[in-house]
Amino acid sequence: MKVRFLLLGVVLALLLSSCAPSVVELVHKKHYQAAQRKIQRELAKNPNDDYYNHLLGVIYRDTGQYVIAARQFEKAIRVNPYVPQYYLDYAFMLTQYIDPPHPTNYEQAIRLLNECLRIDPQNYPALRELMITYYTQRQYHDVIRTAETLLQLHRCDMDAIQFRGKAISALRRWDSAVAHYRWALQECQEEKFRFQLAEAQERLGSDYDAMVQWKNYRERLGEMVVYPDTSLCVAERRLFRLQERNRDWLKAQNEQPILELRSPSICENIDGGYADLHFTILNPYSISDFTVYRNDQQVIIPAETKTGILRQLNQSATGTYDLFLPAFEFESGKNQIDLRVVDALGRTTSERYYFWSTGPEQFESMLMAEAPTTNVFFVLIGIANYQNDDARFNFVDLDYSDRDAIELYETLRQQGNIPEENFRLLTNAAATRSEIQAAITYWLAEKLESDPKNVGVIYFSGHGGRVPDSPNDADEEDGFDEALLPYDWNPNFDRRVPTAIVDDDFARWIMDWLPQENPKVLIFDSCYSSGAAKPGAEEIDPEHIDPLEPNLPIPNCALLAASRASELSREDPTTGHGALTARILRALQSAKSDQNHDGRISLQEVYNQIYPGFYNRFGHRPILKSEYVKPDQIFLLQHME
């Protein structure tokens, strides 16, 4: 009997052990404590078991114990250097888990990934991670080489196509970029590559080819989009800009009339459902007929009205005709407007435009409703006292920059009744490079991702500087990058250990981490500040150029800067603030800034209060730039108290 019970116990123990979850299952389910106990029991039997040392490293990595994890990964590799996964997991930790990664981490990750590929040359995760790491380090030739290896394994790998194109564009090899995206478009049948193809053709100077691609891309998006789409608006504006730039050439080459939209603006939202449509027609012969279609349905224009419009249209007989359709009605939502024109020789041309509207049926309710509320989230940075002030480098502490950020925070909270959770305030020692990066790439990114209508505002008051341009990315004609200087900036500049926030890095944080569709505002009260969103931004001089029509390379972004890229910015002892911030505060605190009396203060209204007399007093010019977003539609205060 005892023997029978003993055998039964052995059988039950074997069954229970076979049903128990494995260590890998426990790690996968994040039951780390149970998995660690099992692993430690195994390592007690054999401390040099590479498999369990590696798994223990994975647990330490996933629980944020990176120093111990590194030791475990290194031990596993030392015991068995022929397992690709050991190198791969270690490299992933260095680039994906530790934030922000130190530059030496990237170098070590590249060595590990290359070792992994030496063992397994077709390891897809290792190739992909190596390609991304090379791109992060701006080693663009290596990006191209690695992407081409990936494309040999997977002919239409989207990541490889995108990163190869980005690297070629970063090297400004526009002819190669055109060839690359043309191949990708034909080979993979992905319309999204048409955007990059058109952009590369435009950079190469092939304006006509670019116009064809932008037009095709716009038509394709128009079939798909039911809500205002950033890419569609980009295509509309790029096409419009090219047509404007090449008007004379088109006129000479084209055998049909040329149509140009004068108003409303491309992709404009029409409040109330009605707007005046205004076109210009370029043609040496008179216009015999025109037809307007709204969402593929012809708009019926009474015969007498149409005859009167044509008679008035042809009065000038100069080859430039103004077609004006007053109080044109738009439907609610997306409106696809097609204009078809026939001249006296029977030649026909047509153009398509997109607008969005509240629709006439919503006009009355819109007037009665309270002004729409959009959440605005602020990252406010002010640094007066620096960790490494050094007079030898003409780098000393400031007087008022920390007060700038604090008072701006208090003014926005009180005047706009904005909740405290909408702010991230970093001053002096709290405003290190890593904290600023985290506030933008994590906190603000999370807030904006919750709603495409949310607005992100990044404000910086502190030292701005110019630092030597990287030899790997020599994109500055003068050899210097403009930069924002955080609390822990080291005046003994060393590119290998970045402490300054150079313009390229800052732009990459914005473009790679913040959603493109959300409006963004950058406000810099620092020296050389209008260069902080480079490369390639055009400066706006309000005395000569309308500030609503500038060009900034970060999509859906407006920049308000205290100075041009070549100018120093001043502090104002009479107000105890930076010169720009003092006027921003005055504008936000004054009801006169609400120039259209809608109970809100827009970025444009703030700028209108800043610019007059600014240069005469301080000797530097505040700059307003924007890209695909109108400063009069970005509201810093929505409900004035």
C-alpha cells in the first residue's frame, strides 16, 4: 500500500511540473518575480548557463534595472557568443529602453547589432534596428547600405524604403531621391510615396514633374478623405505655390486657359456655409463658358446671372480675367469644387479645390453657441541661473528668464482659466536637456495624441547660442548651428556629448514625436532664436511680407521668436523680463489685444501688439513664421477672465 501511494505521489508531481508555466511564459506574461525565482534556482545549479543569464537580463531590462541587465547580457554573450538574440536584446535595451540614450550607447548598440548580423546576416529585427540607429546618429551612407540589404530580403519593406529615402534626402541627393521614390511608387503601388516623390522633384528643380505628382496625389487623397486632412492641404498648397511660381512658363507652354484660385485660401474652413469664390483665368482669348461643380454635382447658375458674369468677365480683354462668384454656398463637411472653363477657341481646362464648411444649416446655431474650446498644453522653460556659467566664453547667468516662465504660467492660468494639469513648468536646475526632451517627447506628445485638435505650446526663455555644425550634417552655410542652451550646457563644447539643443535636434523632437496633425506653437525669447526651427525656414519681416504667408519646415507649426537668426536678444530691466516676454505678458493681460472682440486672444493678435516700436527700442526684430497653420486661428487664451 505504501509503495502504491509513493508511486501515485511521483506521478502527480510529474503531472504538476509538466503543467507549470515555463520561465519564458512567465516573462512573457510579466510575472517577473516568479520567473526570477525559477531562474535563480537554475543558476544556483549552473551559474554559467547562458540561456538563464540572458533571461535574467531581460527581466532586469524590463523592470528598469539597466546596469544589472547589461552585466547579465554581457555574461550570457561571454559564455556563448554564438546566439544572435543575446546581442539583439542588449542592443534594444541601449536604444529603446534607456531614455534619453547616451551617445556611447548608440555606438555600443551598433557594435552589438553588427556582431548579431555577422552570426545571422539575414536577421530582420537586427537589420531594422541598425538602420534606425544609423539614422539617429546621422550616418546616412550606412542607413542607405542597411536599407538596401533589407530591400533585398523584403522588396517592399516600408521602413526600409522610408529610411533610405530620408537618408538620400538628408544628403541632398535629389536626383537619387527622385529615382528612389519613383521606383517605390511603381514597385509597391503605395500612393503615399507620391508625396515624397513630388517633394524630391520640387527640390531637384523639376517643377513641372512636381506639379503632375502633387496633382495626382491631391486627386487620390480627395477620393479618400472625408475630414480635413493635413496631407491633402499640403498637396493643395504645394501645387498652388508651384503654379504661382511658374505662371509665365505655364502660360507659354499650356494650350488651355490657366486657372488660379484667389480666395478663399486653399483648404480653408468656411464658417457659416457661404463665401465669395474668386478665380483668375489666364488666356489670350475671351472666355465663352464656365461651369462649377460642387461634390460632382453641377451648380445651377441662372442664365441671366451667368450671361452677366461672362459679359463682365470679358470686359478687360487683356488675357487676365477675374471670375467672381459672390455668396457661393458650401455644403456641411468636405466640399470638392471643380471649375471648368471654355475659351473662344473651344479649348477647355479644369481645376479642383477642396474646402470644409460648417454648412448654412449650422450657421445660426454656430452664432448662438459659445466659442469652441480646444485644449492648449504648455511646456514653459525659463533658465536664468546656469550650472556652468563662464565669463571666458561670454556666458554668464541671466537676470529674468526664470521669472519669465513663472509669470507667463501665472498669467495664462489666471487670465485664461487654464487648468494646472495643462502645464509643464521647468525652471533653472529642473530645465536640463534630458528633462526638456522628456517634457516634449513624452508629456506633450501624450497630451496631443489624445485629440488631433489639441494645441501644443513650447516656450523657452534663456540663453540661445551658436555652436559648430556637425561634420556629418554640414547644412549651415556659416558652419554654425543655432541652439537653445539648457541648464546643464557645457561651455567647453563637445559634439560627442551633446548638451546644447541644436536646431536640428529640436526640429527632430517635434517632427518625430509630436503628431503632425496637431497645431504647435514655439515661442523663443533667446538670442538667435528665429533659427531654432531650421533648416530652411524663411524669415518674415512684417513691414514687407504678410506674416500669414510664411514658410516653416515643421508641419502645422508657428514660431514666434525674439530675434532673427543673426541677432542677439535683450532683457528689459524696466519690466524685469526678457524684451519679448514683457510684451507677450502685456498683450495677454490687456483686453485691447482681443482685436476682433471674440473673447479670445490669438497668436496673431499677440504678435500685433508686440511688433510696433520693438526694433527701435531693443535693436532686434521679433519674427513670426508658420507652416500650414494660421496664427489667427491659434488661441493662447480662449476664455478671458
